[in-house]
Amino acid sequence: MDESTLRVDRCDVVVVGAGIVGAAIAARLARQGLQVAVLEAQQVAGGATGRSAGMVLTGMPGHYRWAVRTFGREQARAIWSLSVEGREHLAETAARLGVPLERSGSWALAVTQEEAEALQESAELLREDNFAVGFRTADPLQRGFLSALHYPDDGVVDAADMARALLSSAPIAVHTGTEVQALEMEGEDVRVWAHRRTVRCSAVVLAVDGYAPILEPSLSRWVSLGQALVVTAEGTGSSLPSPCYADYGYEYVRPLPDGRLLLGAWRYPRQSPPSDAPDPDEALREGLSRFARRYFPEVEGHIVQRRTGTIGCTADGLPVVGVLPHLLGVYFALGLGGWGLCWAFVAAERVVEMMLEGAPAGLLAAERLTV
Ligand SMILES: Cc1cc2nc3c(=O)[nH]c(=O)nc-3n(C[C@H](O)[C@H](O)[C@H](O)COP(=O)(O)OP(=O)(O)OC[C@H]3O[C@@H](n4cnc5c(N)ncnc54)[C@H](O)[C@@H]3O)c2cc1C
């Protein structure tokens, strides 16, 4: 390391990662009057946040029937309620910071008979549990989908703008191009070793999502790597009412305000090292091509942009919040998955409450994944 460029600083909390989660955590802590530094390896929103399709979707992939069968009715209801809380927190914050969030609603679309039944049953269960949804046996897009579930309160937002606005909303020292390489206890404090910088602080929050196991290998027991792909098509003349997702949420399409169409897919876990290379996994690319050929054939030959990104995934699909057992001042909010936008503020709030008040992380607690 070049000692002449090594800067030693002191602050209350270091947040590692300037995606939407790190930005929400930093803003919340700074508003409490704490001295906060954000260390980001790339630029603000340089990870999944800046690559996201911007759809703010209620719940989690798999539809409500799957959640009820997997977690039980009461816990599924609690999970959906939390996601609604996260969606509304994001919407209120966007309004306060002047970031446009369009309440476009969203459609979940069935690609198989089995999924059509899952959607119908999910709609009934959601209504019984007082969530706002609509259901149609006919395809609202008239493209061969078998049924459709409507979430009227979902929306779209520019997640990168949101992260930037959060970081500008309070006195926060943001250091980009500053990859954190190691963490160690120094008395009761934590010493953060980063590229050309070292910081001593009372606590650290890791908000690095899919990159977590690279920075701290022990986190691989909770977070594995997933990959997402988004392509943009222009000049197709297609018009859609709002974001739509299909195949249990793993493929989606969204109209952009300028008339282009954005199509995307994601999968997890991925065994090989993460990559933001322009060429994603063959399987992911093939899956999205099949989806596009079948339901949006007009995009063929019109793809003008392609971007991929790394996402962090947990075994049950919910984010994970906790503190490292061997570094007690190091907290984490990770595993946001492919639907991370509505969960970002939930994870951020939980980790801040845990750090400041010792509050339990509830449904997001890491312990749930180790039993
Ligand atoms: C292509 C794509 C499309 C998506 N579309 C949607 C969507 O439409 N709706 C939705 O809800 N979700 C979507 N997602 C998922 C969503 O974007 C993520 O769940 C969310 O952005 C995660 O936010 P984060 O802040 O936890 O992580 P990130 O945004 O990944 O931020 C983590 C940051 O940590 C930094 N970092 C990593 N390691 C270090 C280190 N050692 N030192 C310093 N910094 C480090 C990274 O550079 C990165 O900026 C999409 C994801 C991708 C990739």
C-alpha cells in the first residue's frame, strides 16, 4: 500500500456499499446525529441498484400461495405486510426527496396452467388477508398469458436516483472508488481497511448485497450469489399498461417513459464468482430469449442495450439482517434478491434499530437461516 495516500479517519459508523440499502441506512443514521461515512468500491449505485429495472413490487417472488405453503398463513401475511411497509416507506421517502415514483400498479402473469391456478388461489388468499389485489382469468396484454393478478399500489422508480438523493439528504461523507478489504476489532472499535484509506469507528454496516461473501467469507452461509439480466428494446411500437412479471417473478417486462421496452430475468444461486460482464450466464440469457420469443417477438432485432448485475440471495428469499458473531461491531443488511426495492427500507430500518436499540431483526433475523 502507498503510505503517502493512506488517510486515517474516525467516525461513528462506516456503511460499506452505496446502493439503495447502504444509502437508506446512512441517511437514517446521519439524521440521528451520528457521524457517518459511506465507503463504496465503485460509484454511488454502482451495483444492483444502478442496474435495476426500477419495479417496486409487493411481496416476494413465488406468489402468495407459495408463501402461505412455505411459511404458513400467519407468517406469509406478516411477510406481505412488511413488504407493503417497505413499499410505502420508499414511496414516502421518494416524495420527501423529490424523486418521482409512479404508482403504475403491476401485473403478475401466468405462463403455465399450474401458475394460473397459483395466481387465482393467491388472489383469494390475499383478499381474505385484506391486501389490495385484482384478478383476471383473461390476459390483459392479449399475448397468451393464462391469468393475471394485479397489484394496484406497486410502482416504478429510478433506484439510482433514490440512492443519490438519500446520500445528499443528510451530512454523510461518501467515498467512492474505495473498496473495503478487511475489518478488525481494535479495542471496542472496528478498524476498517479500505483502498487508500483506513477508518476507525464504533460500528460498521455491510450493505454490499451479493458481494458479501467476497468481503467476508463467513457470510456465504447466509448469502449466495444470484445474477440478473436486463435488456432494452427500442422501436418496437409495443405499449404496455405497467410493469408485468411472469414465471413466478423470474421474468419481467416494463414499458419505459420514452417508449422503449425493458425485459429482464434473474436466477439464483450462482456458483461461479460474480460478474458484471456484458455477457451473463448462458442459462439466464437463454431463459430471457425464450420468454421474449414467445410473448414479445417484436423485440427481436431491436435490443439496443444489455446490462447484468450481481444480487445477493438467501435460502428463503427474504433479506437477512444481523451482526457478525466474531466481529461484534459489524452489522449487515444483505440478500435483497431480485425484488430488493420494496425490501430495501425494511432491511435498513431493521439493522439501524438493531444497532441503536438492540432490537431484534424479527422475520429478517439471520438465526432463522441457521436452525
Ligand atoms: C439487472 C437487475 C435488475 C433488477 N431489477 C429490479 C427491479 O425491477 N425491482 C426490484 O425490486 N429489484 C430489482 N433488482 C434487485 C435490486 O436492484 C437489488 O435487490 C437492490 O438494488 C439491492 O440493493 P443493495 O443496496 O443491497 O445492493 P447494491 O445496489 O448491489 O449495492 C451494494 C454496493 O456495495 C458495493 N460494494 C461491494 N463490495 C464492496 C466493498 N468491499 N467495499 C466497498 N463497496 C463495496 C458495490 O459496489 C455496490 O455499489 C434488480 C437487480 C439487477 C442486477
